[in-house]
Amino acid sequence: MFTSQTSSFQESIDVDERDVDFDNEEIAGFSQKIQQINSYYAIYYYQNTSLTLLDASLPSEAEPELRSYISRRLSKGALLGGMGNIATVELSIPEQAVGCYCCLLEQEKSPEQPEADGNGWVVCLLGGSEKGLNLFRIELDKYVQGLQGCLTQEMHNLETDVRPYLNQWYEESVMHIHRVVQLLQTNVGFLLHAALSHKLVEVTGTDEKTKADVARFIKAASLQGLVQEDTTTASLCKAMSEDSHTNLIINCSTSPPTPTNEVSNRFCDDWIQAFLNAAERFNPFLLRQIMENFKLKAIQDMNNLKRFIRQAEMSHYALFRCCLFLQSCGNGDVLLQNARAEHSSFPEACGIINVLEEFLGEQAQGTLY
């Protein structure tokens, strides 16, 4: 059983060689060092089924091809207001086939202009692959929605506001995880552990953009919203955030940044090299896939522990297996912290967790879980 557990972990971490979400050709490309992935944008005004180009960073021969593609999507009703759509498009660009995120931002309805109903702006962001952009769908939706307040039919602010904003879509929506890994290097394991254990992270000695990058990294690595949560889990998060003595502090005024109150474990440490390798290849899509695999493995281990705890309530042998599992997974402190929060209203389960914590405490004298 535990040989299989180790094998499964190694497969989840080796995404540059084996990854279920990318095909072999894409993974082969990931194994090479990539200096830069080209990114493009285009924005159109949509009125009465016609598209008017407002601005684009695409080569002149590629833009009409993109406009034709968007027109077909609109005619089929495939672009819904405010909802991003991601697909692969073939254009006259060096990449030939590229991932394309399209979103229709509908013009605000006005009693004075009833004829404007259904009109709006189509924003297209292009770069990487369809599968890669899908990993950043939430970030892309949020970024494009940020345009809504400054779009007008006349677009007098194109050069001052809209164009600079669209030019930065790739840096702002996709590259933040890469920047954090490059900044923290081997200390990224402390950030991964903080994300899993609901620990508050304070960043000092740097600008607001870096602080925002770290906050977004934490959010991306967190399991909140992906695992079953209740009021006790929320209470755990609140208690951890209120205890300033446990906050992870990252001082960016030194090079490399200096962590304080840092905590990690073997599970998080085992993922560090995978993050560093992907950052070195300059591929943010591979980085995000590694993070998703990291979270998936943590969730699988949490579900396994829940099952073992239920079995241990009726069997001493199951309790022994539970101890072995916590030893082998390397994430015992985080798993037990979450299990205690989730089972706080079940006395028998809490008794099992007490025994497991004592066992790991004895085993961990001088070492981390």
C-alpha cells in the first residue's frame, strides 16, 4: 500500500515527464528552457452583429483571421456576456496555433439608448496553449472584467488606459506564480506549507506588486473551496490569522528574502525542486500545473486520512495503518490540523486524532513530520 503511495506521489510531481493534463508533444516542449512565450491581444467593438477593430498587437495578416473566427463564434451564440471562452486558433503568427481567451463585455443598458442593447466589446488575449490558458481562467476573467469601467464606444482613452492595460495581461494574469518562485527560490516550501495550514503571511520590505503576487500565490496554493469546509474550519483559519506569533513573515529587503516563523514539512519540501525546475524553464503554465498537482495530492492524502480515522474507530490495526500513513506522507502536521477542525464535534474521532498526534510527536523529536 505505501509503495503505491510513494509511486503516486512521484508521478504527480514529475509533470515535465508525465502529466495527464498535457499531451506528450506539449510536455516535450516543457522540458526545454523557454526564454519567453509570445502574447498578443485584440479588442473589438461589437454592434449589430458587426465587429470593429479598436486595437490589436497581432501581426497585420493575423488580425483579420482572428476577427473572422470571433464573428463565427458570435453568430453561433458561443460568446456570452461576461463569460470567458478559451479555444485554440490558427493564425498567421510564428506559433501558428495558439490559445485564445475571448470575452464579450456587454455595454451597460441605458433607457436613453435602447438600440445599444446587446452591443459591447470583445476582448481577446492570446498566448501559450488552450490547456495552459485554462489553468488561469479565473485570473483572466478577473483581469478582463477590470476593463469594464474604462471602455467607451469612442475609446478616447485607448492610448492612455486601455492599450497599456491590455499590454500587461500576460505579466499580470499569468506570471505572478513564476515571479514568486524566482523571488523565494528554496524558501517557496514555507509558502506552500503556509497555504495548506491557513497561516497568515506578511511580506515586508518590498513594493505592493510583490505583496500582491505573494497573496495570489497563497490563494492559488490554498485548498479553501476545494475541500469540505464547515464552521470549525473557518474558526481554524480565523484562529491562525489572529495568532501573530505563528504568522510567516517574509522580509524582502534582504537578498534572498529572509523568512521568520517559517515552518515546512517533508511533503512541501519534496515539491520545491519541481517548482524551481519549471521556473528555470520560464514556463508559467507548467508552474501552474505543478501547483494543481500539489493541491490534488494534498486533497487525496486528506481523504485517505479521513477514511483511516473512520476505520480506526473500530480497529486497532486500522489505527496502526493510520500511523504508518502519516509517517510516510510527510504532511502529518497539516493533515491532522485539518482533521481536528473537521472532526471537532465527534468525540471518538478526536480521541483517535489525539493518539495520532502523540505518536507523531514522539516520532518527530528532532525531525519534521
